[in-house]
Amino acid sequence: MNAVEIEGVSQQYGSMTVLHDLNLCLGEGEVLGLFGHNGAGKTTSMKLILGLLQASRGRVQVLGRSPNDAMVRRQLGYLPENVTFYAQLSGRETLRHFARLKGAALGQVDDLLEQVGLADAMQRRVKTYSKGMRQRLGLAQALLGVPRLLLLDEPTVGLDPIATQDLYQLVDRLRQQGTSIILCSHVLPGVEAHINRAAILAHGRLQAVGSLASLREDAGLPALIRASGLKQSAQLLQRWHADGHQARSVGVDGVEVVAVNGHKLGLLRQLLGDGEAQDIDIHQPSLEDLYRYYMDKARSIQAGEGAA
């Protein structure tokens, strides 16, 4: 059973359609990165899963039930982009309050505050917390009750680099324990190592969904190979230019070559054979590169539809 199933869902606000025939699923123990520009439909998708919106058309199931089912709500955790708490309560009092609302064990509270790095500040009033500390408290709130499904909307907002890495390590642990997670973020560079699949939305339409490997293959974006310590760099460059490859010298004995699909292994063999490279780095298209590719593609399609 999938943790989330969205089938043929369109969502309208009055005469405006904000989601168009969305089909998306989330497997058990899977982390799905949901990406898109502001207004792409990410928040609307979250609200449909949370049961805060009823789909205008199509079907939404969460943990095999309706999103409004009380059993689903008890097994779901949610961290919104902007968290707000009672300023006069301490961090510990705040989390105990939410634990009672959710019917979660109060014994979890101190352990969760420890996990998110707030053990030393649990007795302080929330009004003294920095934005990053409030974000950590929001994450602890989302983890109450050991949720089977966790929705994280811009979870790294306000977090410093160390806290961000801690958060992604926590995401990895939760995935290993079987928690299903949807993660929305505009900060792409740190995300790609921690998701199983990426879904890219633009203008309310799903542009692409799949593993990074499958998206790279679909997009056809080239890899960049850098090699150093070459004995035959000039000859290799001459051969590559003759074959139509984009390549250039780097330093005294290094080269950089663009490897399009189907050419990477051949270029590597040449570097390891004739070139006798001492060091090789392969830079695959990043999540940011893929995101830009699909956004540009969506803009081209929309421009074409507008012209028509």
C-alpha cells in the first residue's frame, strides 16, 4: 500500500485552476522531494494530503484512507513553512501541549527536544527562541506520535549549515525506520542525497517525477569529466575536438570534457588508457540543473500555448 495516492486530481479556486490532472504517489519508507516555483501547486498538494482541501476532481488517499479520517490524522506529522507558537510557553510546555492535542505520549517530549537540539533550551520561553530554534521546535512537534507519514514544507528555513545537516540525517533515520516523507524545499543543493525520487511542478502541472538517475536520462543533460596528471592531454584534446566533443585544457596537465549520454564510458577509457590520468572527477547533472531544465521546458510549452 502506498502512503499517498493522488489520482487525476485537479483543484480550482473559483475560476482559477491551480492543479491540473495531478497523478502522484508516495511509497512506504520513501522520501519524495516536491519542487517547484512559488505558485506551482506544492502547498495546494500538501493541503489535499492533510485534508484541509477537498479535491475539485480526482481522488486522494492517505495511508489507504480518506485524508479526513481520524486514524490518518493521528499517524501524520506536518511541519509548515512558517511555524507559530505561544510565545509565553517554554519549549517543553509547547511540545507537551501539542502532544496532548494529538494524543501522543508525553514521555516522547524530552527525547524529541534532545533529538532536535533543544534540550538545553527546553525550559526557556519560546519568545526567546531564534527562528532556527522555532524551526527545530516545529520539527519536534511534527514528530510527535511517531508518524507514518511526514510532510516537511521548507524544513531548513532559518537553520544553520550544521543544523541543516542534522535535519537531513534525521530524515535518513526516519526513512530507514519506514516513515514516508514528502519534503518541499527551494534550497536544492543539500537535498538530492536524501531523497528517493523528485517530483517537479510548474504552473500546476507535474513536469517530471522519478529518481535522479531516471530524470538525468530523460533530460539528456551531459556530465562533466575533469582529469589531471595526463601524459597525452594535447593529443586527447585534438582527438575529442575532431570527434565533436566540447573539451578544454585545465592547468598544465589537465582536461575538462563534456560527456553526453552514451559517450561517458568511452571518454573514461581514453583517459585511463591513452591519457594515463592520475585523478578523475565526474560531475553529474545536479538536482539544481535538472530543476532548471524542467522549468525552462515548462516555460517554453506555456509560451507556445500562449502564442497559439
